Amino acid sequence: MCDHADTLLCVNPVWFRTMCFLPVFVYLPFYFVGIYAFIFGKEWIRLPVYTWALLLSASLVVMTAEQKWGEYKSHNFDSLFWPYIAYIIIPWIYVIRICPKHPFSRKVVTEEKKNQ
């Protein structure tokens, strides 16, 4: 089936290979919706961002644990792990960004406050 034995999608279990396709079928559609929501300031995106951050973090933990300690350990785990750090940091930056109750509204400064 595969040319070499250490190809990630060829040697790992079906559940692991399935998780590798989550970004294409689950996360990619969310990115388009998220871009729309952030451009137009839609506050309904808060719950989907929380869900996305948790799913992405959880799937990354599972995949890196398999690569580190699983039946088919990666021979170059360090070179695979460090680029994945962005998949932990960036979702939580978005979570922090949308934490306020109204993340897309700006404070209006009245004339009285400007003059004080």
C-alpha cells in the first residue's frame, strides 16, 4: 500500500488516520465561517471559537501522544512537535480575543470624558 514504512498515514491505526483528515473536513469550513464573522464583527462566533480551540487542542494532544509513545513512534518527533506548537497557541489567542462579552464593540468616548 505504501512506499516506505514510516509514512505517517500508512502505518498508523485507522482512528489516527481519520484524525489527520479532520482539518480538511471540519476545521477548513470553520475557517471560512470564522473569517466572515471576524470581518463583519458577528458575536455569534464566540461559541464556535471555543469549540474549535478545544477540538484542535484535544486532537493535537492525541496525535502528538501517538507520535511520541504510540505503537508506531515517530523517529523524528522533535522536528514534528515544534511546528505543532502554533496549533496550541493560536486557537487560545483567539479565545482570549473573544472573551469579553461584546468582543467586537468599541468603547465610545463622549465629549465630556475627552475634556476631563
